[in-house]
Amino acid sequence: MTQLIHRNLRQTPPTAVCAFGMYMRDSDGNTYLDASSGAAVSSLGHSHPDVLAAMQAQLKTTAYAHSGFFTTDVAEELAQRLAADAPGDLNQVYLVSGGSEAIESALKLARQYFVENGEVERRVFIARRQSYHGNTLGALALGGNEGRRKQFEPLLMNVARVSPCHEYRERPAGQDVNDYTAHLLDELEQAILDAGPQHVIGFCAEPVVGATLGAVPPTPGYFKGVRALCDKYGILFIADEVMCGMGRTGTLYAIEQDGVVPDLVALGKGLAAGYQPIGAVLARDGIVERLRNGSGVFQHGHTYNAHPVAAAAALAVQKVIKRDCLLGAVTVRGTTFRRMLRDAFGAHPHVGDIRGRGLMVGLELVQDRATKRPFDPDLKLHAAVKEKALACGLMVYPMGGTADGRRGDHILLAPPFIATEADLGQIVTRLSDALARAIGSITPR
């Protein structure tokens, strides 16, 4: 009997005993090919010597320093590096312990930015349906995944909702993609007007939607239109790059590919590639300057802000990505991977869509390709895929609720940046076996 509260209270997961490169091993001797980097986290794979060495060196000097008393050289260097590599004037960096903390910090920083200007009536955030921004209460409120929100609804702040930019599911048949994009932007503008621009703090979205939709990229021009609307009405654009950032899509910041500069960017997951818990918020100069010239304080804080060992891990990860030209590798390998997946599943009767950017790829599973009809959610296909994939020695990241929060299943693939073409081929082969077993297990004989 375990005393540890696991995600599934009726089942104890296998015990991981070691991890190396693209693989993990459990206490029964089973080895798993990590095709999802955990939850799109382990971008350098496991046990990377450079990251381990950086953490060990930091432990020998300063393992912990409370940010209310001290800064550290390693945290300062990490902030400088993140700012130097970020687009535009995203030059101010706030270090936290993970993605949900980063979103919470961004929400509070955005609110305080307006309060310091006397705009205390600003209280509304706008976000999209079928979104996910974290599991703490503020982040959960911002997210639009009804399944995750339902039982906690009475505790959550109200957030205005607009449609996701989800071309496969939401663009009407026969509608031009530019007209579809224009419709989404009109909807966002109407949401701003309905709330009253003077009441709106900002709009938050993932540049490439991860967990809830399965690697959904925006349509061309969508985020340029978002940026224009935020500028028009004087509200902030918050980019949630917790999953899609830090090189996952082929550029260090995913939003770079859309040619706009957000006001705030939230980072997590791949920032330190899983070697330590860390997240960050990047803010444009003007946001922090308003606070600096006003109260002089960001009214926020956590015990492990700017943790030196976490900062050392993240800094080492950033150095390896640059030294080993891994952003280029992600772009090239991502193109190869999507081609392999299309060759294997492009005509599969239950794979409706294959999408993504870089090494962040999603396969949406459907009962009927022609109508895009999802499987019955009571069949829990995504859970069957996870189970059968593990039996095939493969780790993938399936989720349910893809279509509307309840119906629909997808598989998210996010292999480490170090994956070779042979590794990608192994992923496709094992996934084909796992998917056949999963569908077979839920289909009446």
C-alpha cells in the first residue's frame, strides 16, 4: 500500500529506476522509448552530462538563497540569456518553479501594471475555449477545458471566452482560411467590446496549443491580428509558451514564427528540460518600468523564486541547445517526423488529422474520418492508447476531450531534441502497433 498520492488513486504506476538518453527503465526491467519527453519536458533526453555537471557545480557553492535576501550570479546569467534570445523588448525576467506559477505570476503582473496606472477597474481576462494554462486556481480559471474546471468552478474567477484557432475542428467546410481567421479576430474584438475595453487586462493563448488540443498551430496571420487588437484597445497579450516554448517548435520562442512580440511570455517545462522544476515570465520593459517608477515592488513572490540550482540547470540546457544547434535539428527532424507519420497514418481510418510544428506533433483520433466524428468518450480511447503504448515500450502523451472538452481523443508526440531519424522510425513503428492494439481493445468483436 502506497502512502504517496498518485494521479490515479486506484493504480500505482511503474517505478522508474533510471533514465538515459531517449529511454527510461522501470523496476521490473522494462525499457521505454520516451516519445513525449514526459509531458513535453525532457527536451535534451535523460542524464545529459553537461546539465548534471552544472547542477553539481552549483550545489557545491550555493544550493539555495531566498530571493528576498540575495540574488545569485547563475540566476542573473539565466535572465540575461533568456532576454537576449527573446524577441523585441522582452527584457525583464521573473523566475518561478513551474508553468502554473508562471501563469499566475503573469496574471498578477498584468493586473498590477494597470493598477499602478490608476486603472483599478481592469479585472477581465479573455482566453479561449478548449485551452489549458495550468492547474492552480488562477491558471485553471484562465483555461477553458471544461472537464478540468467543472468541479472547481465555484472557486474560479470569471474569464471571457472566445473560440480556439482550430482549423481542423472549427473551420466550416468551404470557408477560406483567411476568412476563418478574420472571423476569429472579429469574435475576439467583440469580446473586448462586450466586456468594455476599460475593464480588460489582457488576452492569453498558447502559440501552439498543447495538452488540450494536441499540437494545434495558428492559422496564418492570426497572432498578428491578435497583436493589432491588443494594441488598438490598450490590453496586454500574454503568450503561454509553457509547453510549446524553449525550442519545441523549432525556434526558442514559439511566437517568433508568427512575427509578433507579446507583452508577457510564460515559460516552464522545457526551460530546464526536467532536470529541475523551474518556470519564468518574460515581460516587456515598459511593464516593469511602470512598477519600478510607481510602488517599486512586484506584489508577489514564492519561496523558490530564482532557485540557484534550478537556474543552473536551465542555463546549462540553453547553452547545450545553442552549442549543438538543436533548434535547426528540431526543424529538420520535425519535418522528417511528420512525413513518417503521414506515411504511416495518413490513410488510417481512425486518424483524422496530423499536425504540429517542429517536434511537437499531434494525431487526432476519430471514429469516422469523413465526418470527423469522435469515438464515444466512455470508451476512453486515449487511456487505452497510453496503456498499449507502454506495453509496446513507448511513452506517448494521449488526452481526451479534444473535440469539445468531453468528446475526442488525440496523441501528443514531443520527442527529445536529440532524437535521431532511427529513433523517430522506432516511435512510428511502436505507435502503429500500440494504436492497433488500443482500437482493438475498445472495438466489439
